[in-house]
Amino acid sequence: MFKKFSLTDKLLFIAAILSLIYSEILFFNGYENQAIFIGLWVPSLLAFGIYIHLINKKDD
């Protein structure tokens, strides 16, 4: 299943998952504002990954 993804796709997905986990850690340790800020990175990273994927598909 993961053979369909390029290295860039995998790295961006890992970055999104790690930012989600870090955001949850911050939130449960009482840093709500920082957790919300970091949590907003998740959709941005995923959207950037989709954009990169579409740009690479267009070149084919």
C-alpha cells in the first residue's frame, strides 16, 4: 500500500502525525494556546502535500 507514496508524501504525512501528537501532549500538559497553534499545522501540512502531489502529477 505504501509503495504508491513518494518519499516526500511519507515525510509530510509523518510531519503531520508528529505535529498532531505534539499538539495533544501540549494540550494535556496545560499549554492550550500553544497546542492549538501547533494543531493548526496538521491541515496545512496535509494540504501542502496534496499540492506537491498535484504539481508532480501535472508534469507527467
